[in-house]
Amino acid sequence: MNWKPLESMEQLEGIKDSGGYSVIFKHSTRCSVSMFVKKRFESEMEALPQDLPVYYLDLLKYRDISDRVASEFDVHHQSPQVLLIKQGKCVYKASHSEISVADLQDQLTAGK
């Protein structure tokens, strides 16, 4: 499974308009905690469904998109942060060491 870079407002609108699930992983390239959590997430992300879009947001490079994510999905900005989006709504969020692929899988299973 590969990251889908989240680099435009149009992509964000597509995520909101999608009928299924999407994941947004917000990452700060200057934060050692964020780097550690990202590496751990990447080592486990193959366990996620292959058809699940997993977006990577470099929030330093795309701060405007990060700010829009916070406002559109009514979440407090944190880094690192993972959001599970379904039908335009954030149905699960986690940050820092609470981020885990297993928890995302649990959420996906519970939401079916």
C-alpha cells in the first residue's frame, strides 16, 4: 500500500465527497515524534484494506490544507494525527502515540 499525497484543496473536496472511507495522516517533517509514528504506521499499513485510500499530508508544506482539514472535519490540529473519514465526516481521530493501524482496523470493522 502506498501513500496518496494530499496536495490540493480539490483532493480534500474529493475525500469529503467520497461515499466510502478515507484516511488522512497529518505529519510534521520537523518533529521527531511525528517521524517515529509515521515509520511505525508505514510498517503496519499493509494490514489495512488495499482499496482504502490513505492520504499523507505534509502539514508544513501544505499548512493551508491542514487548516482546512481541521475546520472541515471539526478536529483540533495536532501532529502527527490520523483521521478516518466516512461520507464527509471524521468518524475517528488519534494523535501522537495513540495512532495505530490496529485501531483503524477496529474502526473500519465496527463501521461496516
